[in-house]
Amino acid sequence: MQWAQIILDSLPSTGQWNDNHLHALAVVFSPSIAIAALNLLEREAVTRVDGPCGRNFYQVEDDRDFLTCFPSVPYCTCVGHREQQMVCQHILAVHLAIRTGRCNWSKWNQMDFLNHLAGC
Ligand SMILES: [Zn+2]
């Protein structure tokens, strides 16, 4: 994830990315993952869910699935990530949404938050 982090850190937080930025994303993460993540970002599919005690996770809506992501681990509940242990489009979309401030936001109570995480 070291190269990935360098690329992510180099992206302007305005979201005004040129061809070099997009090419770097495609090289580091694969073209299909980069394109899918950019589509998720465009659809504003990323929500930061805040729970009790300052804990949070990210939820990504992808084709009517709601995937739970912890980008710093990195971890995602999608099949691609579980089977291949790779950075999937959801984790990349969360990083891009954080970078550009394009996260939706939701506050959950303790019961809902813990019940959701218990099901991951
Ligand atoms: Zn995923």
C-alpha cells in the first residue's frame, strides 16, 4: 500500500485530476478498479458512518449492495476483497472520497452500530 498511498497523497483534493493522475491510479490499482472507484465517487456512493466513542466505518453503495469498508486496514466486505485480499474499488473509492471531501455522513446509535459490525 506504500505506492498506493503516495499516489493518493499526490491527488489534488479539489478532485480536478488530470490524465497523469488518472493514469497513475490505473497503473497502481489496475484500470478496472480505478474506473469502478471513480464511478462510485461520481455517484457519491461513499458514506462515513459515525458510531459511539469516535468510532467509524465507511459504507459504499454499489449496485444496491452496501459494503462496509475500513480503508486504513484495508478491509472490505465485498467478495473480491475477501477472496483476493486486494484493494478493491470500494476501498479505493473511500480513499478518493476522503481525499476530496465527497463523503456522505451518517450518525448511528450504539445498538445499530454494534449490530452492523457484528454482521461483518
Ligand atoms: Zn470491496
